[in-house]
Amino acid sequence: MVITGVKDQKITDEYCLYCGDCCDVLPALESESIGFSVFSPPFASLYSYTDEDADMGNSRSPKEFFEHFSFLIPELFRLLMPGRVVAVHCMDLPVFKRDEEEIGIYDFPGDLVRAFRKQGFVFHSRFCIWKDPLIAAVRTRAIGLAHKQLVKDSSVCRTGIADYILAFRKPGQNPKPIRNENSLSEYYGLREIPRELNRYVGWGDPKTNKRAHWIWQQYASPVWFDIDQTNVLPYKKAREGDDEKHICPLQIQVIERCIALWSAKDDVVLTPFMGVGSEVYVAVKNGRKGIGVELKRSYFKQAVRNLESLKYKQQVQKGFDL
């Protein structure tokens, strides 16, 4: 739908992209019209993406961030269909000396859980996404991950910081059950499905489809070990100034799994922090419709390019199929 007051918008039959503040856009959407929402919010005050007051990343403290974020959660609750899920990508956040505190870790996921529960959501599940601590050590130069610190004084050493998917469910009876009569057929991850299970491709009985059972066992694991951290949408053209240290698109395989688990065909999938369009891209690619809101204009423009490239790929594929 067309919304007045936004900086820009791109509306098609498959998706609606808005350049504006999600706290302004979401109230214009119809109640209980969203089948699933998935997003990566600003990580409190860790990064600042723009200098706008509406940017939740411009918070001076976690307390200030959650004061702003608390305007969003009730809208998500209103928009979501009963019994459906919101999936939030997050991580524990490092605390630095410059914050006038001791070096440590801030439990950002824990505060997200408390914030969603306060607004009536049910805490549904938590998935841990493994990340390579060596890559993190090289990228961040965190003293707690340095081997030389282990030799010098290991009391400062810590684990690498994992990503999490926190899932919150709106209470009530789901009016549109997410049925998987053919069970799970696609696997999104780096692990290879055992070859001996290939004979179950197209298997008619979900109760005896061992290939689908194997896929489900990987998805149901509390730790996802095989997410390709480099499998993200193009984002370099969206950079402005020093954005290269800030842009971190959510991995495609993470979104693919969430879409497969918690949405049905033709559902509307919402992301209030669209970035370069990853969540909307995966939703449309898998037969859903998408709504995305992004405050930063350069990210919005890249999201439009990414969605247009998907349309082109689908048209080319359709031509090959014919």
C-alpha cells in the first residue's frame, strides 16, 4: 500500500519497500495482516547508521535504546496474526573501556526477551548460531580472544560471541496453520544431506520420509553450526563514508530457515529494519510477500536493486523452464 510521509517507496504486487521510520510506517498497516516478522534490530548503541533522531542506533545507552524500541514492539504485536512468530537476530554485545566500564559482555538478548514478554509475547525459542572465534579475533582485535592474552593472563579470556535468533509468539489460535504436507524438502546450510537419503526425494509419506526428518533434526538443533557467514546480499553500493564497518546483512541461510519454519506460502513477511533487503528478498523468493522499512536512503536504494535483481533472475529461470 502507498503510505504518505515517507522519503521514498517502491510498491509491487510482491513487495512494499518504504524509506522512513518504522515507528511511523507500521501504524499505517492493517492489524493482524502479518504472517511472520524477521529482522536484525540496531544493536543498542553499538553502531550508529545515520545521524537522524529516529535512528535507534543513535542511543546513548541501552536504556535509551529500549525506550525507543518499546514503541515498536506493541505495533508488531498488533500487526501479527494470532499464534504467529517474530524472529529477532541479535548477539551479546561487548563492553569497552571507553564506555567507562570494565571490559565485559552486555546481555542484549536477555533484555530483548524481557522487552517482548512485557508487551505480551510468549518467548518461543532461542537458536545459537556458531561463529568462528579466530575470524572474530582478527576482525575485532578483542583482547579476550587473543592467544597472547591466554599466555599472559587467561583470566581475561572469553568465548567468541555467537549470534542468536530469538523467536517470540503472539498468543492465540493461528487462523492459518503452516502446513507442511510434503514436509521439508530444501536444506539451507553448509552441511550436505547424506547421499543414502536421496531416495526419499519426492517421498509421499511424511511419517517415513527420512530425508525430511534429517533436515528437521538440523533445524531443531539449539545450535546452528553450518551457516555460511559470507552468504549475504550485495551491499557495497550502499556504503557511505565509514559504513563499511557497520553494514552487516543477515545471512541468507538464517532467513531461509526462519521463513521455512514460521511462515506459509502467500504470507506477508515484515522487516522493520530492512537494511539492503535480505528478509524481503528471501520472502519473495520463497513465494511470500514482503514489507520492508528502512530509514537510511542508501540502504533503501540497494534493497530496491536487490529485489529488482531477484525479479530478473526469476524471469530468466522461467524462460529456461519453458
